[in-house]
Amino acid sequence: MIRFLSINKKLLIAFLLLIGVFVLLSPEIKENPRYYLFEKPFSSTVNLIQSGFFFIFDGISNTWNGYIYLINIKEENNRLIEENNRLKAESVVLQEKALAGDRLQQLLDIKDTLNISYNAAGIIAKDPSNWYSAIVINKGERDRLRPNLGVITAEGVVGRIVKTAASYSRVLLLTDRNSAVAGLIQRTGDEGIVAGMGGRTLQLNFIMIDSEVQNGDLVITSGTDGVFPPGIVIGTINKIESPKNALFHTIELIPGVDLSRVREVMVLKTPLLPEVEKLLKEEIE
Amino acid sequence: MKLFLWGGLILLLIAFQGSILNPLEINGIKPDFILLIVYLFGTSKGEIKGGLLGMFLGFMMDVISAGPIFYNIFSKFFIGYFAGIIGRWILNPGFMLHSGLISALSLVQGAGTLLVLTFLGKGNFPSDIIYIAIPQAFFDGALGGIIYFVISYSRKETISRWT
């Protein structure tokens, strides 16, 4: 062993130096909102192969769902008819409320914040590691996507774009430990920051101890982070701890979206605030 | 030509880890197929080749991962290198021993990731060890043992067919 090490010492040192350089440079590489020149050929080729895998498996899955899975369709149809009738009744009430809201909005001269265009995208890959929660979507700069755009589904918030290339983008999921979204408890109106925990749950921070928060309360986006418009579901409160002499509650949330089953997403093209745009340009330069 | 073949194989393996392995997830944990490949390659080809493959695969994994630093380039290099030493120093290890060693290496890699995350203020001890590192070590060990068993069995079959 010692003899082997002495023969290969130079080679080993060269390897370690090369690895050391990459490890030391990596925070700078990782934080950049665009892919570096040396990253592009590797990530583009891998994503191209993954798009191929996605295409094949999506085809198989669609065939399965379209033809073989027809057995449950009658049952599903009856359930949907019932749900449709219920939703029709609810929609009448909601339409009335919306009209009242419009009238109030006109009175208060508030701008329509939900008038945002969006792009639909498919998920082609997930993070290769279990320690980080990210996905790759099949839309990029060609579709005018850029870092810091919000990604959602009909069920709620999925995450935000952190890195873009010409035809694909990396989305940091809500559950990742580096993720944070401005949220508020719908019932009480208390605002806080929802942060990922690295697992399947989220944490709602900075909710004052005197807030009358309850299990099952819905947490929605507050719109103050400039990424998501207000009113999109983030999750439901699952656990509340209120330690003595503490300033804030410790609140655990279950995300509204089952992130392990998401296949298609919508990217919100939120217009950038002029100050933020200036800062981003400076960062890229 | 050989270099292009190796490059293609590395890209294919990385794409495989990020897409096809996803349905194998159990409670949010999927096996680290790259670790298994590096380990099995290292045991059969030696320290230098194992370390080199580990370094390239780790680098590729880091490029497409959302992790805050390039950590896999370091961990996979050592796994490949260590596997090479195991391959040379342990005579005829069975699949059970390989399974145990893969689990141990996966656990060490997980502990290293947690150390990096803790240093960056993002680690959650002990929940990350309990819910990510230990289940992944078991998963990797089990899958690695099965793959080794299949490879060694098919090799024996091939040899007996020709003798």
C-alpha cells in the first residue's frame, strides 16, 4: 500500500489539487444565475438525453393511462359529474362575491395584480441527489424565462427558477433547504416566511406568539417577495409549537402540491420591479 | 474512440440517475446509482481508474445538481479510490460484504454532505441522518449487493460455459 502510494503520489496530488480547485470555486459557479461555459456542454447533453427518456416514458405512461387504465373510467366519470354539480353551485356564489370584489377594487383603485402571463412546461429530470430538491423543466431563455420566476401548478406553489439555459431551466423546489417564499395565514392575515426543510415539510417562520394560528389553516403567498402574486396556495399548517418565553411560533406546513408527483408546471412571467431588474443586471455583469 | 465511448457512458449514467431512477424512490429516497457504479468499477479496475471515474461522474453530478458546492467530485473520487484498495486487499469478498461496504461508504458520504451543509448553516442534525443518510445507505447497500450478485453469477455462468 505504502509502495503503491509512493509510486502514485504525484498523480494522487494532481487529482486532489484539481478537485480542491473545483470545490473552492464551486460556490461562485453554483450561485450564478446562468450556466458557465464549461458547464453548458455537459448539462445540455445530459438534459438532451433526459428529454429523450422523458419523451419515451411519457409516451408509455400516456398509453397506459389512455387505454389500459380505462377500467376505472366509469367510476371516475360518475364522481366527476357529482363534483361538477357541486362546483356549479359554488361558482354561482363565488361569481357574486367576485363581482362585489371588482366593485370594491374599482372603488379603491387597486391595480389587478393577477394579470400575469405564464408558460406551461414539462419536467424532464429531478436532482440526482437526495439532499437537494430541484427539477429541470423543458423551457428556457428561448421562451423568455429568466431566474427568479415563480413556478406553480393548479394546486399551488412548486418553486422558483434559479438557473436558465437556452432550452431548459433549473427550478429550486419549495421544499429545498435554500428555498424561501413570503406567505401569510389566510384566516388570520399574519405574514411570515415559508422556508424549505430539505424533507417533505415546510416551516413558517416569524409568526408572533400572540397569533391565534390553528392546525389546518391555509397558508398562501403574500406577494411581497416579487416572485409570486398574492393568493397562491403554499400549504396547510400541520404542527404548531409555542415554546414558553419565545417570540415566535414554530410552525410546520404540508405543501399544497405533492412535489414527488408533479409532471407539468406553469411558469409565472411576473414583471420585474425596476430596482430588482437593475440589481440582477449588475449581478450578471 | 475509447475516450468518446467512456464520455458517452458517463453522460448516459448521469442522465439515468436524474430521470429513470425517479420511479424507484421510496419515501423520497432513491439509490445513488453513481456511487454503486464507481464502487463496482473501482473494485475491479483498481484505485487510479476507480478514482478517475469517480471524479468525472462526481463532477457531472455536481454540474446538474442544485447543491451549494461541488462535493460529489470529492466524495466519488474517494469512493472509487477506496473501492480499488478493497478490490486489491480483500480476496473474494461475497455480495454480503460488498453490500455492507457500500452501505458504509454511502453513510460516510451522507455524513460528509451533512457536514458541508452544517458548515453552510443549512444542515438539520439529526433528522438529515435519520431520514436521508441512513435510509439511503441501506438502499444503496441492498441494490449494490444485488447488482454484484448478478454480475458475479453471470460471470461464473460465462466461465463454466467455456470450460
